Amino acid sequence: MATSTSPQDRDISAELGERVRQANAAGTALRIVGGDTKAFYGRPVEGETLATREHRGITGYDPVELIVSVRAGTPLAELEAALAENDQMLPFEPPHFGDAATVGGTVAAGLSGPRRPWAGAVRDFVLGARVITHTGDEQRFGGEVMKNVAGYDLSRLMVGAQGGLGLLTEVTLKVLPRPSACHGLRLEMPLDEARERLAEWGRHPLPLTAAAWQDGALHLRLEGGPGSVATTRERLGGEDLDPGFWDDLREQRLPFFGGDDDRPLWRISLPQRARLEADGLDEQAMLHDWAGAQRWLRSDLPAETLREACAAAGGHATCLTPGAAEPFTPLPEVMFKYHRRLKAELDPKGIFNPGRLYAEL
């Protein structure tokens, strides 16, 4: 795998490490910022801003081995463009939420797009990482290198940690070839029928890589070999779907996410065919993504009411409207105990994005 490291690159890494070292010595909180396109996701952080965007660039890329190493401040669009030149992609289809989105922010948020149920999540494709710890030292984890002395696979722990465990400076990712054919379909059908159809299709080797239901229509994406896509397209029928639909869904640009509806936006994670039951909840008004495993909802329902309904159905709810409710579902005490222990082990003075996930962390 080809790599490139210049003195300037080393200086930026050293500068970041020194900033962390000083903050830890003084007990000063740091607000880690990449492109800041996902600032809405999680609780606000009070602290000195530590920007990573200057620490950018692809440090190694082996298209044959399907592995790429990239610095955290690298624009996500830049990485995707480099992969596209070799007909490759990030399989988890991460949302950008703006042109400034970075690779580090992508890993820290841990968000995946419509392909997630069929390809996997961000965590599934992280092979290794470089992380500046609370002491200001840059260490390597995962991939070709051993785990840290505490036994944690910190490269995977960084995914979805919202920067609360350390400063991610570089990540190594597994990539995949882009499908040679892609086609979208729109089939008009009620929600219950869509659920039955998706359950049936799931038992067959169909080239499905996205499925979303809204307003009386099931939207599908077929990807794979040209013959397989063409045969499945003919078998399923329906109308052709604008290929931009999936980008708009991923980036929350569909009308559902905008307009004049100022009610809080909720992301609900559930078993695929689970039903929500609570007064004031209308599943017909939701946008059902991930074949039903991820549902988007606009609602004024109290957070406790909604979260109780989700828990009863085997899932949880996340609020994406800042200030409307606590963003993340409160953790059970036993699980929260492990979170506190992990935070204390990796960030004893609580300098890395304190309170981003939960107020006590």
C-alpha cells in the first residue's frame, strides 16, 4: 500500500497532540470539529474548539486489496471521488449533510445510508485508526497493529462515540467495488403489503440494496450485474424511480424532512416488521427506511411516551431536532456503568467532547 507523509503532515499531528496535552494538563474541555455538518446530532459541547480539517489527505490506497487509509480532516467528498476513479465506494453510504463533511466526522457520528441493512454499518468497515489519547500521544489501533494495552479495540470504539474517547487523526477502511448496474423502482402499495413483500423478497437472492416506504408507495433500489438487475426489474414491475431519490433520502433533502413542519424530527430504530402502538402515533405518516428497520417521524409527542412505545416494540428513538428532547435514549444503569468506566479509562479528565452523548459523560 502506497503511503505519503510530509514534514508538514507530521507538524499538524504534533500540533494537535500538543493541544490535547495542554488541555489535559489544565483540565480544559475540547470541542472537536471537522466540517461541523453534524453539529445537530447529539448534545451541544462547551469547550475550546479543536479543528481537524487541516489534517487531511489519503495516506494509503490499495484498490486491489480494497483498503484505504485517510486522515480525519479529509473531506468525505474527496475520498469518495478518489474511490470512484477506481469504480469503488464506501459500502455504508454515509450521509454528508453539507459539502464540508469530513471522514473523521463520518466515523465519529457512525451514521449510514440506505444501503446499511444489505452492506453493513460504518463499524463493519473500520480496520484501524490513529488516535491522539488524553496524554497527547498518537497511537495506532486495529488493522495491522495490536490493540492498546487496556485491551480495547479503540478503532471500532471510535465509531459513533462522537469524539468522546479521543481525537481521531486517521482511519483505515475497507471499501468495495461499485455495482455495475443500478435501477430504482416505485411500486404503489399500502404499508402492510409492502411489509409482506419485503419479507418474501428477503428469502430470495434479489439484488436489493435499498427499500423505503412513504405515502402509499414502496421505493426500491436494485444493484448488481446488468442481467440480474434487468431480470428483477421485470419481475417486480412498477415505475422507474429517479436515481436521485436515494441521495435525497440519505441527505434528508426529501420534502418529508423540510417544508413548514416544525415538529421535532425523530429517527426510530426497530426490528424490521415491529409495530409501534401509542396514542398519537400514525405509522402511515412515517417514512420507513431500511425496509422498515429505520423510521423517520415528525411528532410533538412527549419524548418519554415515544421512547416507551419504541422500547415496548424492541427499539429506541433518537431526536435530531436540537433542544427538543435529549438526543439519545437513556441507557440502562448497567450499560451506563460500562460507559462511565470506558470514559474514565480513556479520558480521565473528561476533555474530549464532554456531554456530547450524555450529560454525565
